Amino acid sequence: MVTSNPFPTVEKCPSVGREKHTVVADMDGTLLIGRSSFPYFALVAFEISGVFRLLFLLLASPLAGLLYYFVSESAGIQVLIFATFVGMKVSDIESVARAVLPKFYSSDLHPESWRVFTSCGKRCVLTANPRIMVEAFLKDLLGVDMVLGTEIGTYKGRATGFVCKPGVLVGKNKADALKKAFGDTKPDVGLGDRHTDIPFMAMCKEGYLVPPNPETKAVAIEKLPKPVIFHDGRLVQKPTPLMALLIILWTPIGFPLACLRIAAGSLLPMSIVYYAFWALGVRVTVKGTPPPPVKKSAGQSGVLFICSHRTLLDPIFLCTALGRPISAVTYSISRLSEIISPIKLVKLSRDRATDAAMIKKLLQEGDLAICPEGTTCREPFLLRFSSLFAELTDQLVPVAMVNRMSMFHGTTARGWKGMDPFYFFMNPTPAYEVTFLNKLPSELTCSSGKSSHEVANYIQRVIAATLSYECTNFTRKDKYRALAGNDGTVVEKPKLPANKVMGC
């Protein structure tokens, strides 16, 4: 905290007529409300190296705090950098910085700093944080022109845990970095929050202090330049030191509990899985009235349940709500998920003719579930629905699926998908809400002259309205390009019998 400072507070900074001005802002405590960078180091530690690295970082944090407050900011930050990064692949750090951190950073933007920052035409962030951690968020999501941060040391593609010269960017190092970047040109506005920011703020034409205020509310998500539709990572909440401790303590309890819950769903008759889940702390809420099972003796085609896609477990909870098992088609699942699944899962080939023939065959055998988005989305958005299903049957029942997780996400784009069910069931009280909507009237189906795209878009809008979600035209490829740097294509593995499922 700055005790004596010649600079006025950021609330007094005018934001009109600054289109041609340059602003330089610190990050923690200035552009962000939070003054501690520990949660973001903890995210990197957990997402790349798991709970043991998180434990190592947590054990090192008291030393980091002592050094930070009683020796120097630089020494404390170096301890966090070492405990987090040592031995990690640089490519993994970059991946987490692109796919995981932006969601958490974007939910902590300081409203007054953001007001001033966005009013200026050229924006620079000068931070003690490792540049590799913050650059993707700042440039891709906030449109920052220049990022000056601490450079981490690397050797053969891995982080050494140390930092490159001139060291951590605090105090004089920040001022030197600003001087090197701008030369004799003075930035118009400097924003900081602590005494070690004074040297660089003094180099700006105007300097403004961002005082700490625990009651400050973050910038609303809708006011950001881009919405965060896709994000990855296993942790639901920002891992403060207390939350990190709870995660570490809960994991030895949560994993056996997850195995027990999975065993109950896999081994018990589907008619009693609902009650077993309830006894084990899994909440399933069913709304609407599902159609009765198809009578095979009558020669009826099965009903096709069109589900929004939240996790790999959507078909399982659909069956739990129905009280009976039905088949499901999916783009790909892990071998482990296939083994433990209590229902028949059939992999789509992404060849339209082949998939159409397979789905028609499955519908002749009974009811079927499909998630036409092709991949999951965590935020309140629906991805574009594939229209293939609309061409194959008129027996269409939309199902709005939504879930609740308090500690771990049950999906991943970068990690091993085989762990998705385990992470979902590791939550203390995971919950699913399954809403059966009205069967699509015949006049809205392809048999009445509607195109398959019209039918798919209509069902997408109906489900979105039920969930208060927003429809988008994003696809599986868009998600995986954003999070994993590929198009999400699953390579077909040979030597598998044709009637077996592999992949997703």
C-alpha cells in the first residue's frame, strides 16, 4: 500500500478526449482488483503439474510472503515463480496462459482503472508478473498494444524457475523497462497501486494511484471487448491460498467418492441410479414429461433426444432422468469412459452418409440421444447445431441440460478426457438439471417442408430460451483452435472391431 504519494487517485482521472494518449498500467492491484498474483500461479501449477505442484507452491507461499513484505517484492515473486515454473515445458505454460487464465483475469478487472485504460488510444501494461502468463489475456482479450513483464529463464524448452536479467520488474526495473520501450517519449498516463510503482509513474505526464478497496466490484463481463465463450482448466473457482488448501485436502476424499459414484451409475440398474446418486450427494432435477418408451412390437421408430452439451455425462444423466438406458451417439470418447459407461455409446465418423445410416439403424432399435453441438461449452452459450439429425426422423424431443460444479470442471480440451467423469464426480455436491421440452410438432419438421437447418436452428433457439442462454454459430473447430491450437479432430486408431467405440 502507498502511504505517502504525490499522485491523485484514479477516480480523479478524466477519461474524455484521450483517444491519442498512451496509458501505462501495472496489473495486480491496478488493472486487476486483486493485489495478489498467487491464485494465477496456483492455476498454472495445478493445471500443468497437478495437486502435488499446487501443494509445493502453497508450502512455499509463506516464505514468499515473508520475503515480499520484509525483504523485497522481487525476492517474494521469485519464490512464487520458482515453485510454479521449475521444470515445466514452456509450451504448457503458454497453453494454460491462453486457455485457462483469461477467464479468471477477466472476472477481476478494476472498473476505474478499466475506464481510464480503455479511454486511451495506445495501451501498455507494465507488470512484475511473468510476461508468458499475462500476454495472451492482455493482447487477445483486452487489445493491449504492448506487454512488459518479467522474463522467465528457459533451458531446452523448459522453465528453469529463475528469471532473466534485469530480474523481476518491480521498482527501478519497471522504470528502466519503460525507458527502454519508450525512449525519451513520455507516456501520457501512468496507473499504479503501490510505492514500487512510483518510479515508472513519475516518468509519465500524469500519474494516478489505484487505492485498495475490498468493496470494489469487477467490470461486468458484457462490458469486455470480447466475451469469454471458451475456456479450459479443471478448477471452477480462483484458487486463493484457502481454496488451494481445500482442494488439496479434498482430493484424497473426493477421488474415492468419485469412484464410488461412478460405480453406482455403471453397475446399478438405471431405474434406481437416480436414488443411488441422491444418496451419494449427486443431485438430479427432472423437469417436464419425457415420452414413454417405444414399443418395438408396434414397429415404431425410436425418439431422438436432442440435448444441449455440458459434459460427457449428459447421456448418462438423461438416462437417469428417464429411469431406463438408451443409446447415445458421440463424436469421440476416451477408452476409459467407454469401459465405465452404463449405456451403449456409438462413435460418429463425421462422414455424413455413414453417420446418417448408423443413426437410422439405431433409431430402429429404440430411443437415441445426440448432442448436435459436437462439443461442450461451459458458458451460457449454445454452439451451432449440426443439422444432420433433422433429416433422419420427425420424432424429435429437445432436452435442456445444465449442471452445477463447485470445485472441478468435468470437461477439458487440453487434458485427458478419460478423467472428465472423475473430476465431475469429485465435486462435493455435483448437480444436473434435465428439462424435457415438448416433442417437435410435425409441421416444424423436415417432413412438412422445413429444411434441416431450419429445424436445427429452431431447436437450438428453444433450448437456449429455456436455459436463458445465447445462441452462437461457433463450432467444435472454433473451440479447439482457441483452447488447444488444433481443430479438435480425433485421429482414428486402427485395429478396432467395427462395433466398438474408441476415441472421445
